[in-house]
Amino acid sequence: MASANQLKALLKSHVEGDEERFYSIAMQLAAHEAKIGHGKLAEELRRLVDQAKASRGLPKKGHEKTIPIGRPRGELAGLLNASFPKNRLGDMVLDQHLHFQLKRVIREQRQAQRLLAHGLSPRRKLLLVGCPGTGKTLTASVLAGELGLPLFQVRLDGLITKFMGETAAKLRQVFEATDRTRGVYFFDEVDAIGSQRGLANDVGEIRRILNSFLQMIEQDNSHSLIVAATNHPEILDHALFRRFDDVLQYELPDEVRIASVLKSRLGEVAMKGVSWQRLATGAVGLSYAEVVRACDETLKEALIEGRHKVAETDIKQTLEERQQISERLKSR
């Protein structure tokens, strides 16, 4: 059944004459009914929405713009950044196990109605851990893109304040949004609110924020995906790991995967005879993001110089530059 908040929002949008908002809430209600196994009711709601739109000359489902549905409003606008990614799983270069884990999440979400009808819950709370630039943020975009959902990135600068109790209140708003608007809610650098209780620099307010976060994520029963990412899993509170359905480990790419990224990004513009394996061997230690950045720098340099092809030496030079920058950052 529709929640009280959804019914109030539906009536409010009708009173205010906000047709786009009215139809988007109605479609959210249809999606909710489908998820809990009420397929006939969901289809009837969708049909009624399509008929109403047609009678007013509005685009039918599948042709409307999705931005108004997911755009955060009011105070949420300062807490969430909304986007509508088109990324797909095939855009990522992953090891076999990680690819399997992500594919499983996507399959379970697509078959959520069937699982819920049998009293089972699809995976939807994910913790991503690994070095910077290994694909954690891209994963959130891929999940949103594959499932046709908006991506809501939680803004920690808007969430964390110096006033006691205010951060927890804002956190509550975010979790209430997961129930109202289905999407992928991405908490990047979650260690900012999920670090271990009892650390040397721990303060009372941080403990309260963590306790609130633990409670909210455990009690969340929405149909949204909650994705958290960290570069420092060692400082996360142990209780946090138990709140997630899956923990996905991201590693730096090996030679095979570096070669795959280089070839996919530069294969069409590379001169004959380029050895991707040789280039990859010299780039070991770089993250996926750093390899992609090196490829982009190679392409930009060629375009600026009016060249349509890039040589192996061009690619090698930009990879070496990225290696030097990476080493300098690590030595700080």
C-alpha cells in the first residue's frame, strides 16, 4: 500500500497543479506495488497514468524526461547531488569475482518482484572498499545506469555540521528520501561518518552520528540501493560491515587489465605495432582512473598537434608522467 508520505505528496502536487510531480509520484506508487508482488495493480496504475498523459498531450512512460522525478528539492537539494548515468557493466574492466558480484546484484534487482513474492530480499546494501581510482564511484553509476535509476550522491559537506544533533537529523532526511524516491544512494568516503568508536581522535558527536547511521541503515526497508565506499576499511567500525548485504573489494589492475583499458581507449587511434602488453608492464601500480587519465592526455596531445594517430612512445610518456605523479602523492 502507498505510504502516508506518498499519499500526502500526491494530493499536494494535485492541489498545486504540478502535473509532472503528480504523475511521477503515481509512477513511483506503481513501481512500489510491482516490487511487493501486486503486478496487476501496478500495471493498472501505469495504464491510468499513460491514459491521463495522452489525454493532455503529455509523453507516455518511456518517453518522458526523468530529471524532475529524481531532482532533490528543499533541504535535500543541499544533501544530495542527482544524476542520471548511462554507464553499463560492460564499461568496466573487472576481475572475475567482482564482475560476478555486481552482475548478481543487478540480476536480483531486476527480479526483485519474484524474490519479494517468496519472502526473499534482493541485495541492495553494498559496501565498496579499495584504493582510490579503482572503480568504486563508477560502480554506483553503473548500478544506476543498468537499473534505470537516478544516482543520488550524498554530499558530506552538507551532511556533517558542527551543531549537535543536526547531522543525525539530516541523515534521517536522506534515509526518508530512499523510501520516497527509488534510486542508488551513494555515500562516498563513508569513513567520515563510520569510523571506529574509541579511536584516539574520536569525539562524542561522531559516536552519535555513527550510531544513528548504523540504526538507519539497518532499519531501512526501502527499494532503493544504498552504496557506501571507502578507501580506508581498516578504520571503519566493525558493526558497519554487518549492515551490508555484500562487501566488494576493489584492487589495482594487473597487467592484463591495464592492457585491456589501454586498448579499449586508444586502439582505434594507435599506430600499428603498439605493444599493449609492454605498455601495461610499465604501468603496473597505477589505478584504473590513472590509466584512463593517461589515455585522455595522450589523445589531447595528439589532437592539439593535429595528429590522427598516436605512437607507443606517446602512450608510454603519459603513463610515465602518471607514475611520477602517483609516486609523489604517495611519498607525502
